[in-house]
Amino acid sequence: MASPRQVSPLAPRRIGGRIGLLVLCLLGALAGAFFLKHHQTPPPRAAATATPAASPAEWTAEQIFAALPPVKGVSATDKALADTLSKARSKPDVALAWVNLGDALAQKMRDSQDFKYYDFAEMAYRHALLLDPKAANAMSGMAWVVGGRHVFDQSIVWAERALAVDPGNAAAHGIIGDADLQLGDYEKAFDEYQKMMDLRPDLSSWSRGAYLLWLTDNRSKAVWLMQKAIKAGAPFAENTAWCRAKLAVMLFQNGAFLPAEEVLEPALKAAPQNIHVLLAAGRIAAARGDFAGAERHYEAALAGGPNHEALASLGDVYAAQGDRAKAEEFYKKVEALHAAHLATGVHDHLLMAKFYADHDRNLVEALRLAEQRKLTRNVVEADTLAWVYFKNHDLPQAREAIQRALRRDTPDAEFYYHAGMIEAAAGERGAAQKSLGKALSLNPKFSLLQTPIAVRMLEQVAGRAGRLAEPAQVATGR
């Protein structure tokens, strides 16, 4: 049997994907001229020697220690953070001690989703680079920080600097792949993730590859690779829990609610406060009609601090039960969180644009937020952009954007629901029936609020509920 390093989990998909992409491009040349006319190629990557964005005022070690919040928790991450903090205090002139502290702070960010830990991790990584300008792991740490802030060009620059110093830096390849994925350059993301897997076959590399395989509609292989990541495990239970949450969502998207719950069960025991697990559990419970369970999971997620998805989903749970006043309380909390994010520079523009479009509120602002990614090649962003255009009654733009969203056949029911609603508004009954049917066949309960609209519209376009509604009525689901 081949050793893990000899296995190339992405290779078959990459070969097949490129052949498929070639066929798709040939068809696109005939059927997608409008898209190609307006498609903009992203700028070339900066060279590895480029200078990253200007750093803030450099802090002394004592200033950094004073700025960091006290470690209060008892999780493995908190214990590691306390340990690395102690070692940095005892060896403040050792770059590696600061890299390890940055890594622990980064792990805390992943666990808590508290965005201030990006700032704390940056302080540690930058201090490491002051002590050792060739600290490759500090460079890859900085790549992770700026990538998390959605400054993807700078993320690539930092990662390529790390690789120039240390060509075997697996994390740097993964972070470049993350940036490529967010920018919608999926072939490059495949290449970078494969390099990461070749260098370091483990939970981190396999989970990245699994998500990309799912995003590009290789569901069976995505599930296999995520299961492989889960079996490999990680030093922090939270990271394995993240993989279980991702796998559960993949299964949920396929309408497999019971298997999704079974995947989550060990994570709910091993990492009961993990926000990714709680959000996935809430989503599955809501789909199964267990509103009390959904509320419990979402409230537990909010115990660690405000979270967009938990707040919006709780609002939807109450709306689905007819409690509009309670739902509105949570929707206003979503808007307040967005205002707080704007004040602190946290990037949640597309999340908020989709929230506004889903709930038919503040649609002009939704358009302003979404159009910041008007030329995106990222299929998830393109789907949100299409939905926002549709809600603003701009069908030509909506149709162009949804074509971009569907270009990789991502098995997300909402993509096809959005496509079907756009096609119905355009009077394309056959296309709308096909898209809406696919959405509901992928997951017949993909959304508490949107699924009933999809069902009603499918009945209309199939001729089972009278004449097709006017475009404005289609946009509001009436």
C-alpha cells in the first residue's frame, strides 16, 4: 500500500477537472459571451520579494504582554496559550518563542471567532520578525493574519516570502491555496493544496482539499478526504471538531440529516463550546423541525460572544414559528453586530448583503456591499451577488452573476434556488423548474425561510398553481 506521501488525493480531480473545464470553456465561448466580455482577469501575483503592507508602530515585548487579555479558560488551546505566553516572557529575545505565541493566539482565534486575536497574533509574529527577519514561520503566520482579514494579495506575498526562505513550509502553500480559493482561482488552489499534502499529509492539508473538492462537486471524494482528516486527528480537539462540523454541513447539503448528526455527536462531546459544531448542529436541528434543539445550540454559540450566523439563524427559527417580534429582535442584533464590525474593520460585507437579501430589508445597502465584489470569480460570492441583484430587480446582472456562481456545479441547494427564482422572474419556466427541482432534490429543507418559497415557486412554474407571478412578486416570494 502506498504511504500517505505517495497518495495524491486531489490528482484525479485536478486532471478530470481540467478536462471538464476545457469543455466548459468551449461551451462558454458559444453561450457565455456576455460573461467573457465583462470578466476581468485578476492581477498577477506579486513577486515573493515584494514588501508587505506597512506595519503598525512596533511594540516592545512588555507593551505586547500588557495588551494581551488574561488567559482564563481551561481548554487545550487556553493551556497552550498560557504555556507559550510564559515561555515568551521568560525568553523575550528568542524569535521562536514569539512564533509559538502567535500560533497559540491564532488557534484561539479559530476556536473563539473573536477577531481581536488577529491583532494579537500579528503583534507576536511581527515581534518574531524583529528578532529574526528570516523567521519563515512568522511570515506564514502573517500570511494567515492578513488572509483572515481578506487582504488576499498581501497574504500571498507573505506566504511566498516564507517559501523563499523555507521551500518546505507546508503552511505557506496552504495559505496561498486559501487565498486562491477565496479569489475563485480553483485550479491554483488545487495545486497549492496538493503541494501542502505532499509536504505534510495531515488534518490541516486534507481538510483543505476536502472542502475544495466539495465546492467543485466531487462530493464522494470530499467526504472520504474529510473523514481521513478526522481520523488523523490534531493536537487540539477543536481542529478535529471543525472538520466534523464541515463534514456534517457537507452531508446536510446532501439532505443526509441523520448521518450529519452522527458525525457531530463526538464533536459535541469533545468540544461542546466549539462554535462551528454548534452552528452546524443548530442548522440540522432546525431543518428537522427541532426548534427547541436549534435554539439551544444557537444560544450556546452566542455564549462565547455575538456571532452573525447564530443571531440570524435564531431570528429565522422564531420567524418560522410565527414569532415575528422575537425574530426582529435578533435581526436588529445582526445589524448592530455589522455596525460594530464596520467600526473595527472586520470584513463581513457579503454575509450582511446576503442577510439583507434573504430578509428583504435594506436592499440598497445590500447592493452597495455586494458590489464591492462585483467582478468576483468566487462562486459563493457570485451567488450572493446574483441574489442581491435579483432582490433589487436587476435581472440582467442577476443572470450573469448566477452563471458565474454555477460554473463549478457546487452542490449547494441555495445556488440552484437562487437560479430558479431568477429564471422564474425572467419568465423561463422550464429552466426555473429544473433549477428549483434540483435545489429541493439536493436538500428538501435547505432553509427555514427560503424552502417554502422554493416549493411554492416550483408549483407555479410547473403549472400547478395558476399563472406565474409578476417579477416583483417573485423577488419577494409572494
